[in-house]
Amino acid sequence: MPFPDLQNLNILTDLVLRNCSIIGSIPPYIGERIRNIKRLDLSFNRLTGMIPENMAALTNLQFMYLTNNSLTGAVSNWLLQNTRFNFDISYNNFTGESTSDCRAINRLNKIAIYSQEDNSRINWCLKKGLPCPGKSSRYEFFINCGGQTDQSNNIRGKRIFDVDIQGDTVLKDFNIAEEAGGIRKAKVMEYRNVTVTGSTLEIHLYWSGKGTTSLPVIGTYGPLISAISVTPNFDPSTGLSAGAIAGIVVGSFVAVLLILGVLWKMGYLCGDAEDKELRALEMQTGYFTLRQIKAATGNFDPANKIGEGGFGPVYKGVLSDGSIIAVKQLSAKSKQGNREFVNEIGMLSALQHPHLVRLHGCCIEGHQLLLIYEYMENNSLARALFGPEDQNLHLDWATRLKICLGIARGLAYLHEESVLKIVHRDMKATNVLLDKDLTAKISDFGLAKLDEEENTHISTRIAGTIGYMAPEYAMRGYLTEKADVYSFGVVTLEIVSGKSNTNYRPKDEFVYLLDWAYVLQEQGNLLDLVDPSLGTKYSKKEALKMLNIGCTMERHTRRHHHTSTDLARYLKPEGNALKCEMT
């Protein structure tokens, strides 16, 4: 498909057209008219031509991904001299002279950007199809691309990777240093039934950052491997041409991996676009193998199932060191599931707060997408408040106030205190977890979105839970942090009343708990909403504070601006009345 006409979207800030089979050149109007763009992702398409020079004027551009296209021409100086932003132009067909070396001295990924294999003035790692010398034999070859050093840049940790041959994974989590026993030593392995077609034998090494979380001294991690020797298990006749022999079905071959020194840019070994995006996530957080998780959960024993969410089932697990974890499982890959999986890791790996659930890591193997969290002993707030009798915790008043204040503090961090300003978009009692001390922690960031600096955002895809979504968001797609404030108001009503907003209907004409709360407020009987199980053991002053938050947020999200910080201050025992600030 040709590049879509988007030139009238001049206020666009994020444009992601990854893996859309787009052909043609990058249109100049991106640099001319879409001047506010911050993130541009055109990777894994079939784009040709040059990168427009006018894109140098995009001063707001922070991320630009053009990898795996067929772009040509010279690499502009404004790209090579970039030191502030994250640009990726790897795997293209640029021409011209190489003006920089292989090391990652700035934030530009340049691996395999040139197509000229015969130009000796271009550094080897910048060329597509590394020009490694082969032995003269027609039916076996020895590739040595190790570079000039076998040192590891003083990085402690393992170099673990997967190996694919002709698209099939033959090795998982391969530790070359351990298997070979050191540098300059060979590891011989035999594989059968390998078919060579199109005169090309492909051996891919997928390194996803497993084994070390240290930062490299000079931008690269040092040696992975340097040499591969391939030898067939048959003796070809001397009359065959090199091309004919390359097309023979090889019964088996031996791959010799020597740990000598390919200086390979972190995380840029080729692979399927979607899987590569998922695998890159493993570098952002801890990594667990599927074997570990199966052992921890008893192979996902139903007896260990502790919940079910929109993402999938959640299991309790115990690691070999005795650590207790919670495992959230998405058993089958889907575009929606992948999006939420990526989003959750991206958000939680960048956030740390006492009132946000802690993400320990992930597992991506086959069709399994798993998130591993800290274990929350008291499950969800929803179960504690209005779960079955044997699971209801019968929370006292002090605990309810503590939980409400904790949620407000967590939201204040997301909206105002974190470097990333985030709107959760799905605040509800099932997404608030309680630890052994009944400390509230916000969870489930699969639908979360970054809040724009302009503090206004029109969402093209409405997401959330009916009954908890702010009206201006549900009806018009107008998304700001006020959407979370509204949802928090609903959760506050649930905490005080012990009843679910969507399941409690005192009369047929009331669809939600919130409707009934409005009626009681108008009648001056708002305290009738307090959970009867509390009896008289609660503070009327504090209860009215919390109930008024729930009843006034719907109006105030449209006309006034109460921040999460305002609510946290208001809920403190010494907190004063909320002040309405017009917006």
C-alpha cells in the first residue's frame, strides 16, 4: 500500500505505521506540516528513497524508527550527529561514505545500514550481509567476522542467546562461554534435516539481553561469537557447481561457534517483527523461563489460580528460592493481548512507588506471554469488599480510609510526581490489590496511556470498564488524568458502602451505585450509604469526606480540576475542604 495522506493532521504527535507493507518514499509533508510529532515509527515496511532533509527541523522528535526498509542515499549529518534522541535506521540500503564507526557513541542505531559490500572504507558492522571471507571449498565454509578483539568490555554477566537455522529454533538460552569453555575454543554441534533453498543458508542469533543488566562501557556488550563453520555429512562430486551444491538438501551439518568477538549492537539481531518487539521487552525487566514458571505454579495447576482478569488467569507460584510470586498469563497471542502485554511492561518497568504493584519480570516463550509480579496476600480490593462470604475481609473503618488514601497517593504519583505522566484508564476495585498489611497497590496497566504535556488528549479507541469511565471520556473520547479522578470517586463509594457500583441495585430505576448516592445526597441522607456491617464504628466526618468525593467527581471532572494530590491531602485526618479550581 502507498503511504497514507496524513498531511492535514498537523497536530499529530505520535505516528506508528510499523509493519504495514507501505511502499514508496517518506513524504516530505511530515517534515513540513506535522511539526509537533514526537514519535515516528515506520519500521518493517518497504520504503525506498532518501530520508527527507526537512525532517531535521522536527525539533520535538524524540523517537524515530526506520529500521528494516530499503532507504537509499547518503545518511545525513543531522542523523549522525544526533546525541539527544533515539533514532534507528538499521537494515537499509544507504550509500555514500561511512562517517562514523561501529560503536554506539550516540543514540543512533546504524547496524547494517549500507548495502556496499565491496567498499573497504565502510566499517564492517555498518554493511548488510557482512563481507566475511569464506574458504575455497564449495561444500563447506568458514566465516570469521570476529573483529579485532575478544575482550568483553569488562561487563560481568552471561551472553545467552537463541539460535535459528533456516527459520527453526534449534537452541534456546544458549550460553556460549559456558558451552565452549572459554574464548578461542570451539563448540561442535550437529543438526539433521536442514534444507537449503535459494542458495542461502540462514543462521540467526537472537540475543535478547539475557544474563546481564549491566550497562556497557562503550555502548556495546563485547563478544558474542565470531566464527561459524558449516560442514555437510556427505562428500559431493567434484563436477557440481557451487550454486548447485548450495541448493542440495543437507543431511546434517556441524556448526562451530567460537567465542572470539563479534561486537554486536545490543538487541538488534534480526527476527520476526512482532516477536522481536516482544523479545526486546525482556531487556527492560527480569526474565523468567517457562520451565521456572511451570515449576513454580505446578504447571498452572487450577488449585493455584487466584484470579481472572481481562488479560487472563492469575496464578500463585513459589520459586525455587522460596519467593512467592503472582503469574498473569495470556495463553494465546493476539494483537490486543500483545498490545496490553507490551504496554504493561513498558509502564511498570519505568515506575516504582509503594502504592503501585511491583513487576518482577516476564516470560515470552512460544505462545506463552507471562507477567510475574510480587504476590499480594489479600488479593483484590473487590474481593475484600464484596466477594463471597468466605473471601470477604470485613474491613474496619481505619483500614478502608488507609486503602482509599493509598489509592489517591498512587494516582498522584502517576499523574504528577512520576517523570512519565500516566493515565491508568481502568481504575476499579478489581485493579487495586492488597498486600499482607492491607496496603493498596494499583495494578493492571494494560490500558494505561501517557498523558500529553498539553494535558488534553482525544482518544480514538475508548477503553476501560463501563460504570467507571468519566462521561466526557466515554462519550467524546476526551482523555486526561481527570478520567482516573472520576473512577477513583466511584471506587471511594464502593469502599465506604461495601457494595459494587455495577452490581448493586437498590431499586430498578438505579443502574449504578452512583445513581443511588446522588439521590441520598439530595435527600441529605448520604450516610445511609455507609456499609451496615460497620455499625457505628466509623467516623461520620471521614465518611462524608469520602462519600462527597464520589458524588462530586462527576460534576467536577467537567467544570473543575481536582488533582489526585488534592484528594490525597483532603483524605488525611487533618485535611481541609476541597477547593474548586476552574479549568
